[in-house]
Amino acid sequence: MMKADIIVLGGGPGGYLAAERAGAAGKKVVLIEKNALGGTCLNEGCIPSKALLNSAKIFQHAKEGAVFGVLTEDIKLDTEQVINHKNQVVNALVSGVCAMMDANGVHVVSEFGYVEGKTEEGFVVKAGAETYSADTLILASGSVPVIPPIPGLKEGVADGTVWTNREALDATKLPEKLVVIGGGVIGLEMASYYAMSGVNVTIVEMMDKIAGPMEREVSDILLRAYRRKGVKFKLGCKVTGVTPEGVLYEKNGEEKLEEADQILCAIGRRPYTENMGLENLGLEMNRSAVVTDDHLRTNVDGVYAVGDINGKVMLAHTAYREAEVAVNNILGKEDRMDYSTIPSVIYTDPEVAGVGESEESAEKKGMKVRSVSLSMNYSGRYLAEVQQGDGICKLIVNEEDNTVVGVHMIGSYASEIILAAELMITSHKTVPELQKLVFPHPTVGEIIRETLFL
Ligand code: FAD
Ligand code: NAI
């Protein structure tokens, strides 16, 4: 049995960052990963989806270039090269993670890890032919797509006729008509890629709005932008079945068929915690999620759970910060996770980004807030670069102390600007104090400055 200080189970953003930080601090770390390092994020999530979206965006913008004085003819999308480029980006980043593990002395084991339990040797994990033990265990096994028991759906996913994100990110042949089940983040990002690539796309969503928790005003603008791109929506329609002809959905008690030659299932993800021996630890669970506190500790002394496995905020940047918090606490440095200002971004065209309170969430907390919004067209840079801009910047201000508690944006560069908004919120500065910030000109970010003066 090989003895380590820390065993990390899972090599996605949560696991590899925890391993790197602990290794850098001089701990003997074993990182067990059954697939490629980088997890969902690098291999079949954040990064490949952004690579594909960028290709489709270049294609779309080239087609619309005339308004900017760029005339092009006979533009084609080479989907083989789109996927090649995506794979090159993924490979480069995965190699970077491997190098980072080497540089920090992390022992990487490319096997499936099974937790056997706790003995006098510490926590024992079997991986391939070897067994490892350590006094500290960091669980970071991530998440998997939710596939509910809808007739035809599980079977379709199992035989590959229904896509999940994995297949949708690897298709070199474009379908003619794609039906996406779920108008959440994955559904919207993938619909954006396929629609901009020329595919006829319909999204079937059971709620009456897209992008679930997103501010209503922002989600309505996004819906209009998608419709302009030709994406069709069946809102308030619950999918009840999948057949060789397409997707069956129910609206007002009536069952209808939306024909498809390809279906993508994107109705959420759940923590991946089964069949890896976690029950041998006596962990407190909430359905499939491992319950953690704000130090990322579980109920079992010495066991931490970071990233999607705890089901709190299933985003890569949350996993990074949780990994840091867990490792700092393991190293004896007090650190706590704050979930209140984690930015969320949808990388569509236009981009959507938000941080902090929405009008609805502030209201629920009994906060007295006012909201101010401004069209992105007040930014000179935005106007110069965007053809059909109905983007907005919306600030939620706490009436009691005149501080900004939420920022929500839709429009180009929103994903890059939102960090500034997060800094504004966490600085707890008042609006008059924030008005003194000097923004570079011309940038789309200046819209925040303009909105602060409303
Ligand atoms: P994961 O990245 O899922 O990694 C877990 C790893 O553990 C996997 O590699 C798995 O193979 C391994 N593993 C599990 N069990 C075992 C075992 N028993 N033994 C060995 N290895 C094991 N988030 C963002 O912040 N921004 C985005 O733009 C974004 N886009 C996304 C797009 C898509 C299509 C998807 C699906 C997700 C996206 N996400 C995005 C979410 C993001 O990918 C996850 O939040 C993030 O990957 C979670 O990191 P993690 O380390 O917890 O888990
Ligand atoms: P999601 O929770 O964002 O959206 C799922 C949608 O499916 C919801 O709107 C829901 O109402 C709908 N739905 C559920 N059952 C349905 C049914 N029977 N019929 C019709 N609609 C139904 O989940 P999604 O899109 O799968 O993404 C999973 C997670 O991946 C996200 O929550 C996020 O954590 C992560 N992610 C993050 C991204 C980012 O940060 N940009 C990008 C992609 C994924």
C-alpha cells in the first residue's frame, strides 16, 4: 500500500487545483483520475464548447460583414476543422495540467478509484492494481447529465441516438434539424453553436422562460436574440417521450410531436457519487450530493468534497475556489467559501453575465432595492462593433446603504466585464464612491460607469 498525505479522487478543476495547491505546499499527493486530466470542464464542457462557439461566431459574423464594409462570398464552415481546432485547444490545456501536476510533485494515477473505507492506515482507495492510503481525502468526482425516466430517452442516450453534451461537442456532421430538450445553459450554448452553423434548431423548455434563474428582463432579451438567429422555442412544454420521429411534449394537457433528426438532452446535471465506495465512508448525503460546510468539510473528519460533487454551484470557477478553501483548511489556514457573489455567464452571442442579487432574490431576502438599467448602445465601442444591439446593463442597488448588490448584463464582452462588477459588489463601496472609478475609453465596460450615474 502506498501512503500519501492526501488522496484526491477526480482530476477536474476541483481535483487538479486541490492537488496542485497541496503539492506546492509540500504535501505528498496522489491524484486519481479515470479519464483525461481536466475533467468535464476541459474535455467535454467549458473549453470545447467555447472553442466551437467561437468558430460559429466567426462564421456568422463573416456572413453579416457587409454592414461593417466587409464583403465575403461563398463562406463555408469546415466542421472537420472546427472539431480539429477544438481538440487542439483541449489537448494543449490537458497537457498543461499534466505539466502542472509534475511541477508540483503530484503522483497521478490513471485509474478508476474505489474508496474501501477507513482503517488504521487512514482512508484507503483502490485504483487499478495498487492501493493508496492517506489521512486526508478530497472527493472531486464531478457530475454527470441527468437522464430522467422519460420513455425512449435513457435508451436513446445509451445507444447514442440521443446526444448529451459529449456527443454534441464532437459532431463533424451537422444534423438538419436539432431538437434540444432544456433551455438552460447547455441547451442555449449548444443551440447557439448549431444555429449559427446553419442548423435548424428548436428548444423545448418546460418553464415559460429560458435561462432559468437569470433576470427576467435579460432572459427576454436573450430569447429575442435567439429568435432573430432563427432558433424556435416551445416554452411551457414538458418533454414526455422520445421516439425515432422526434420529441413528444405536453402543453395544456395535449401531447404533441416535434420532429427531429437529432435530439440533444440538456436538462441538468447531478453529482456523480455512485459505485465508487463512498457509502463506505458514512457520508451525509443530500440525494446524490455530498453535504459540505463552508470549509468544504464533510461530516467525516478528514474528508472534503469540492466541485460539482457537493451540488452547490456547479461551475468550474466555484470548483477552483472550493479547492483552495479545502486545501487552506487542510494546511491549517482558516478560509471560508462565500457563494454570494459567484458570477454566472452564458457564452452565447450575445453573452449574458450576472453577479450578486437579482430583483427577485433581493425581494425574497426582504431587501429594499432599486434597479437601474441602460442600453448597451450608450457605449461607443459597443455601437461600433455590434450590429443588432439590444443589450442592457442593469444594476441592483441597496437603498439602505446605497451600495451595488447585483449586476446583470447582456451584450458583447459581458463575460469579461462581470469581474469588475463582482469587485464593485465585494468592495461594499457606495454609488458615489464607485462613480469616481476611471474606466478606460472606449470600452464596453464603460456602460457600468454610465449606469452608476442614473
Ligand atoms: P469534473 O470536471 O466533472 O471532474 C471530475 C473528474 O473526476 C472527471 O474527470 C472524472 O473522470 C473523475 N472521476 C469521477 N469519479 C472517479 C473515480 N471514482 N475514479 C477516478 N476518477 C473519477 N462551468 C463554468 O464555470 N463555465 C463554463 O463555461 C462551463 N461550461 C460547461 C459546458 C458544458 C457542456 C458542461 C457539461 C459543463 C460546463 N461547466 C461550465 C461546468 C463545469 O464543467 C463543471 O462545473 C466543472 O467541470 C466541475 O469540476 P469538478 O472538478 O467538480 O468535476
Ligand atoms: P440547467 O439546469 O441549466 O437547465 C435545464 C433546463 O431543462 C431547465 O430550464 C429545465 O426547466 C429544463 N427541463 C427539465 N426537464 C425538462 C423536460 N422534461 N422538458 C423540458 N424541459 C425540461 O441544466 P443544463 O443546461 O443541462 O446545464 C447543467 C449545468 O452545467 C448548469 O447548471 C451549469 O452548472 C453547468 N454549465 C455551465 C455553463 C456556463 O457556466 N456557461 C455552460 C454549460 C453548463
